[in-house]
Amino acid sequence: MAKGRPPAGRGDDHRAGRPPGQRQLRVGELIRHTLSDLLRRDVVHDPQLAGVAITVSEVRLSPDLKSATVFVLPLAGHDTPVVVAALNRAAAFLRGQVSHDVELRFAPRLSFVADTSFDEADRIRSLLDSPQVRHDLDPGFADDDE
């Protein structure tokens, strides 16, 4: 194999492990805003999505911009698996709607997943508030066991 070249057959995988490029981030934000607006306007006629407020927290695009992972969370996290399944059923319709609003050569395939980052943030917050960790972080913290 020649130096400085990615191995043959890797295609766009040569970016694996690297942060997303500026174009990926910019297009992801455009798609996030478009999807948020579409879901706010209730354009998807699915009874499981009727009246459900959905937060689109992030859209991550593949390096070739042909696939998008959309991180969503229904308000208060109720029925998250049901809402995600309904959005994945409506993904082709939403892809068509996005293609009208975002000018790209190819409209990316949309894949909806539940956003667990808020749960993870709560878990980290509770760990940081635990006496064992506070003892290490705050030298003035007095523990009852001492």
C-alpha cells in the first residue's frame, strides 16, 4: 500500500474516528431546523404522533451526506419507543419534505433514534453530587463519616 493513501475499498470510511466536517455540521443544522418545523406543524398524519411535542436535538450526517441520524425526544420522554418507531415509519415522507426545503444534490436517508443525552447528563449530575465525588472535588466538603 502506498504511503498517505487510505486502504482500497474504504470509500468515505477514511473519516472514521474524526470529528464531523464543517459542511456536515451546517447541513445537519439545516435539516434539524427543517424537521423541527415540520413536526411542529404536525405534517405527519400518524395517530401515534398526533399532539406529541417532539424535540429534534441533533442531526448527524455521514461524510457523504447521504445518511442522517436524527436524535429525537418527545416532551417529558413519554412513549419514546412508540414515537421513534412512528417517525421511522414516516422517514420517507419526511425525507421528501426535507428535500423541498434544503437544497442538496441528494436528500439524506433519515434514521430516527431516541436521544439519551439528557438521561446521561442527569446520571453524571447525580454522580457529581454524590458524597464520594464531592469529597474529591471540594476540599471544604465535610463528610458525616469523618
